[in-house]
Amino acid sequence: MKEIEIVLLPHEAADQDALYNKVATALKLHPSKLKHVKIHKRSIDARGRQVVYRLKVHVYLEEVPVPEVFSVEYPNVSDKKPVLIVGAGPAGLFAALRCIELGMKPVLIERGKDVKQRRRDLAAINKEGLINPESNYCFGEGGAGTYSDGKLYTRSNKRGDVQYVLKAFVAHGATEDILVDARPHIGTNKLPQIITAMRETIQNAGGEIHFDTKVTGLILKGGHIKGVRTAEGNIFEADALILATGHSARDIYYLLREHDLQIEAKPFALGVRIEHPQQLIDQAQYHCLVRDPNLPPSYYSLVEQVDDRGVFSFCMCPGGIIAPCSTDFNEIVVNGWSPSKRNNPFANSGTVVQINLEDVPGSPEDPFRLLAFQAEAEKRAWQAGGGSLVAPAQRMVDFAEGRVSMDLPANSYLPGTRSADLSQVLPELVYSRLKKALPAFGRKMKGYFTNEALLVGVESRTSSPVRIPRDKASLQHPDAVGLFPCGEGAGYAGGIVSAAIDGMNCADAVYEMFK
């Protein structure tokens, strides 16, 4: 087997014969000499006037490789030592799978519903503006990731085995494309089936999953975790608890404080979600009037330093929609997602400003001060929208020039948008920096700074504003033996893949504790 790098035009990348011819030319061979060509890595290079695909390929000249089988034989752990896992998002699910591999029985406890039942609550959010605080875009099987795009791009290679996570997704129904694409993406439309398959794997191996079950108390004896209590009064007993509740489960932070367990304020980022017509983004990034049908909808990534603070885009969703991600009444929270084909007419991205500890007044000993700062912005967004999850919005140039928009463009936010002065919604330190950053982004990316773009507020759940401390070696909370803070909600992950890796790392740490 030989590994080589080749460059293909978009139409060549879609043609297997063209691929083989390009490889053969690179190796100075006739295409008939190639037994098999397998794409190892694939990325799009749009830096030049001509957009190309850059591929790393494995070339086989002697024999065809045996296809890789993406499956794992999990042992039955129904009678093994239990491990409680609170939260069935990516951290919790991958912690459960890893527990099974290690011969421990995962007992998953999820406040929300399974993916099928969640759909009804999401429909009520989008059509009627009605929030179920226990079942929404953030709470339920699969966590926020299930209905929030399925982007698997990560820089978390040092935290663990990224390929292991991707292969686990393939084993449960994702396409093998996620193993080769530089920016792998599953799509919100496909994730529910994959998450369901993961649940079935856990249950078939003897693990337990309890939906509609909210943890409201911890059982601690002599500084050791012994179990949890639920809102229904039930008790689940175990000597280990992986706490993987996500960045929106604010009640968990207060629960820890009630038990005199340390928590601390943590920096996060806050801003808006910005939506452009996808065609405009394609024209800017691909240097064309009409996107080549062999290219996917384009993405972008922008960052600017403004007044000693980072302003940046993240969670960019080509061909996506803006989604209502509030988890309680009287608040507006927005996020974005894309289906697998990314075929919606809009592109959106979170565009946010870093919030540091010193930016928020209050006692340095108050672990909730940044959380309160976050919640206040969400409340102001609700008030400016007028209720029923209608979101305050403003055209981009109007925002930068301090004008309330006379009207708003068509957009993807289903509960509806209302013209508002976002300077009265966003904290001043966020508003003032966004106002300066957007024209600067426009100078970096032609066509970005336009009144065709819409700012929708607020994008506030970028990460947790609270960290749950843990020992670097044992991953246990310093005040509670057997308590393993995990994932985004604890402050140790930032996306599906990093959360999954952290879940597996916590399961490994539980295993070490039990040895």
C-alpha cells in the first residue's frame, strides 16, 4: 500500500474514473495496474481562484484490502458493578459504551425523553412557542447534539482517540464519509436513528436507561457517593456517579452547592446568531456566481481582536436553520443546525464575544455570577421579542450603525423574529465589540457585511459559565469520592466529539477507582 496526495477539480472528485486516472498519473502507471484506491482524508481548498479537493489516498497495487468492519462485541454486564451516569448526551452515551467494554454496568438517568418522544416537544416549541423545561432542544436522549447539527469537527486529538469516536458513530449508522472528511458532519436528520441504535446497544448488553427521570438529590456518606434521588422519590445506588448533564442543566449546579460541593465561575462567550443567504456565502468563499454542484454549501470561520477581546464565529451551519434552544420560560436562546444534505437556503453561525471573570461584577467567591449574567441576557431577549419564543433581530448594517431595522428579511427561525434594538438586549461589552467586529469581518470576507444578513439574539449557551472542579489524575470531584464531573456541563468539553472523549475518559477513571 502506498499513500499519496492528489488534487482534484470538483467534477473530478465526483468521478471514480477521474480519481483512478489522477492516481495513476501521479504514480506513472496505467490505471489498470491499480487494484484499489481508498480515500483516507479529504478536504476542500478554496484559497485560490479555483476551488479544489485535496485528498490523501491509499493505493493498493497487489491486492484489494479487506473492508473494515465497524462493530464491537459488547459483553453482557447485567450482573456487573453499576455505574450511575446522569445525562444521556454524547458524554453520557460514550461513557456508558466504555463502561460496558470495561465490564461495568451503566445505569443512565436522563431527565428528558427518548428521541422519538422529544419530537413532539420540539414541534410545540417551533409551532406554538411552548417550552417543556424537561424536554427540548437541550434535554433528552442524545442531549443538545441530537437536534443541533451533528458537527464532529474537533481539535481534541490530545484528549483521546477521535477516530474511535467516529468509528463508533459509523458502527451505529453514520456514513463512512465522517472518517475521511476534514470537517465531518452527520446531520440533524440522521442523528436520532444513530442515537437510538446506541441506546439499543447499551440495553442489549445489560445496561439500563431511565428516561423522564430527573435527579434532585445526591446520596453522600462520609464524603463518598452512594447514589442519587430522583424527583419521583426513587433511589439509584452505586459507588460511582458520572455527572454528564450538559451546559444548560443549571439546577445541577445549585444541587451541588446545596451539598456543599465546590463549583466555580468559568469564562464563556455570548453574542448572537447571524444568518446570511447561503448563496452569498458560496459566492464569497468559492469565488463564483453559482456554486459548482460538486461542491457542498460553503462554511466560514472568522475571528477578530476588538478592544483586547476575541470576537469569533463558531458552530457555523451551512444550509442550516436557527433553532430555539430555550430550556425554561421567559428566556430566548438560539442555536443552529444543518440537515445532512445542508440544503436549506440559509447559512448561520454563532458570533460571540469572550466573557472573562473580571467582566462580571460580584464577589469572586460567587460561582453563579457569570451564570446570572448569561440568564439576564436571555431574559432581556425574551422581553424584546414579546413572548412565545419570538426572537429579537436586527439587520447587520443597521446593527452596526445603530438603527432599528424597518423590516426583517426572510429567515429560518420558525417561532418568528421581531425587529428590535439589540444594543438594549446584549451586554454593552458584547454589543460594542460586535459593532466593531462585523465591518472588520466584511473586509476579510467579501459580501459578509450586508443588510441581507440578520442578527438574532441571543447566542448564550456556547459553553458552561460554571465549572465543576475535578482532580486531574483521578477525574473525581475534590469533595466527593466517586463523583466524576464530565463533559460540557462540567466545563471539560466543547462539542460532540470532545464530550464523547471525556465520557470515555471518565469511564476509564471509574474503572481505575474500582480496581
